[in-house]
Amino acid sequence: MADYKAFLEQLFGKVGVESDKSFHPFISHDPEGDCIQFFTKPDSYHAKRLNDLLTVYLSHETGEVTGAMIKGAKRFWRETLKKLEKEDNICNYWITL
């Protein structure tokens, strides 16, 4: 929960800042909400839900995508790893690195 609070403080501290040179794109995983969020720009934004799993964040200023939220992160990674494992056993290569 502490990571989530830090994420919100970082996010809301950046929103609306037009030229914040200290901003760096970041990604965050919220295990309680089972979602992954990422932000590429510090612009103020509004959310547009595309489907049950994907929400994009669009800049108020430019309309460009500034980030996104992917729900169902555990299932997504579990299914992706299963597909990779079946396709060419690449999963075993990653695990042995």
C-alpha cells in the first residue's frame, strides 16, 4: 500500500506541469488492483476506457497518449508466458539467465 501512495504522490505532483525537466517516464504495478500503469509525459490528462482491460490517458493539451492502465496484469503475464513456452521454449531461456 505504501508503494501505491508513493505512486499517487508522484503522479499528482506531476500532473499539470507543462515543462518539468525532472519528469521521467515511469511504470508502476499495483498488486492490490492487479494493474500496470505507465506515464510518458507530465501533462494533465483525461482517461478514455477502450475496453475492460485497457484505459489510455490522453493529454488535455495535445490529445496524445500520455500513459495507460492495463488491468488483469497477472492473467496477462501468465497467458503470455504460456504462449511463449509453447511457441519456442523461450520462457526456459529467460528463467536460466
